[in-house]
Amino acid sequence: MSSTSIIGTIAALCTTGAFVPQILKIQKQGGKDVSVSMLIVYLVGVLLWLVYGLMFHAPAVIWANVVATILVTIALVFKLTWPANTNDAGRPARRLRVAVDMDEVIADSLTRHLSLYNRVTGENLTPELIREIGLKAAIPPKYRAVFEALPQEHGFFEDLVVIPNSQRALQVLSSQFDVFITSAAMEVPGSFDAKFRWLRKHFPFIPTSNIVFCGDKEIVDADYLIDDRSRHFTRFRGIGILFTAPHNARERAKLRTNNWDEVLAIVVKKQPALGRQPSANTEILETQLAISN
């Protein structure tokens, strides 16, 4: 290979490969400072160079600009599809979404469950025992069917106690995020009405359009899911936060929170990871956290 060819090859590798770190940065941060117009003009340029190479049968020019076309196209797609950059007609970008489970996250259903179970069976099942040995081991096989059937009874979900600080925390989150209540209510179809009335009573600031009763929470298009059942994180596309309850106390979790103050702290901390820069509302949220702590 001649020195001219070597120089040309090195130049092609540099100019083409220069887009690789830019693509990685756009994928991670959204490419806020990258001009869409520049990418489009650059893409037109490399396409014209590709045509030029084809016309004059120049292999080095052809392959270099084929690769450059692919890389610039990828960068442009990442830039245009980044959530914070997809404004429609100048409207603000979609706010981050927080999906929140109901039972054992904002509603204390376990207390009622254990009360009814102990009354029916004469047992003395406590949250401490469940936390120590696990729910399955804490319930004798002969009583498992009884335990599982109790939530199906009429009135089970009436007047449940609210989990401490959940109302205040969701009000704070609602000021900056779109908050959705997502309950796997299909497990107890008869609970729809009672759960809906309970939510309207204790969380009236959550719009009814943001109350979702579902089976598989994979359908929830949210950035965070706060749930006491880690199985709901398996195919969830956002960040799953396991809310500690007696039945999951011994379970390993990538991200766990023990109370609602911790939830707020985690969500604030995780915003940069989702490509969202802290806003004035974030500063207010952090101030509220500092005061409460």
C-alpha cells in the first residue's frame, strides 16, 4: 500500500470514527448541544461523497462514506427520539412518569389481611414473623387457601389505613412528575369499586385518568415503578423501586426503599440517569426533603 493510500485510509478512519463517541454521548445525555441542522447537512454531505465515490469507483471513499452515513443516521435518530427533545409544536416535553402500586405501598392491606386471617383460623400471624421467615413459611399449608381467599371477600378493601407519608410524598411528586396509581386489581376483580373510592377519598389530587387497574404492569409506560412485588419489574422498561413490606424483607433487590422519604430521595437522585436535568421544582423537592429529615 502506497503512502498516499495509507494517509487516505487513516484520514477516513478518523473522520468516520469521530462520530462514535458523539453517538455514545447523545445516547446517554440526549445531545442537547448537538445541532439537528448540522447532522442533516453532514448526512447530505457524506451521501454526496458516497455518490462521488461510486461514480469514480473509489473503494476507500465508498466504504468510508457508507460507514459515515450509518453513524450520522444513528446519531440523528438518537437526537430526534430522545424524550426531552421530542416537543410537539413547541409544547413542553413529556414530564417523567411515576407509577405507584396501591397495596402495601400507599394502602396498608396487610394489617386487615392478618386481622381477618387470625380471627378465622385462631392463629397469631404477625408482620414480624412474616419478615423473619417469609410469608409462605409462616402460613401452614392447611390455611393457605383461607389466606388467599380473604381479599376476595366483600368490603376487604374498604377503609384501609394509608401508608405513612404516602399522601405528602405523592403530592410532592405530582408537582414535578405525572403520577399514576397502577394496581394489579385483576387478581381481585371485585376490588375495583372499593379501590377507586378509597383512592378518591385519600388521594383526590390524583386525576381519575391516572388510575390504572391492570394485570400485567408491562403495559405501564412510566419511568419509575414503585411496587412491593418485584415480579412486576421483570419486563418493566423503566426503573423499578421495591417498596419494603414484610413479605419481601428478605428478598434481594437492585433498588429498595423502606419509606416514602427514601422514595423521594431516590427519584431525585435518579433524574440525571434518565437524561433529565434538575429543575427549579427539583430544588424545591430537595428542600422539602431536607426539612422533613
